[in-house]
Amino acid sequence: MKKSYKIEVDCANCANLMEGAAKGVEGVQDCVVNYMTLKMSVEFADGADPADVMQKVSRACKRIEPDCEIYI
């Protein structure tokens, strides 16, 4: 399953770091963060609960960029 989320991030480098952090979360098969459109596309692993996984993604991204926001 693939879903898109609106995000707030201050710079392209932070967006790139958020993408890497999200890819490391269990349940995320792939993630692409587009700084220009301020969107995060997440492909979830089979059987993963998107709501649960996105809470973990949000925590992982906030460790990288405390000011970032993912609108779940």
C-alpha cells in the first residue's frame, strides 16, 4: 500500500535526512520525500498498519529535524 502525506520541512537537506530516517523504520518498504511539493510518499510493507508505522516515522523524523511536521 502506498500513501502520500503533506509535510512541513525547512530545507532540502532536512527533507533528504527525513527520507533516510523513514526508510529505516520497520514497516516502511520505501519512502520518497519531495521538498518542492512538501510531500512524503510512503510505501508500506505487506501486513503493516499505516497508522502505527507513521507514528514511528514521525518520531524518527523529529529526531533528525525537530521542527518538521508530518500531517498524518
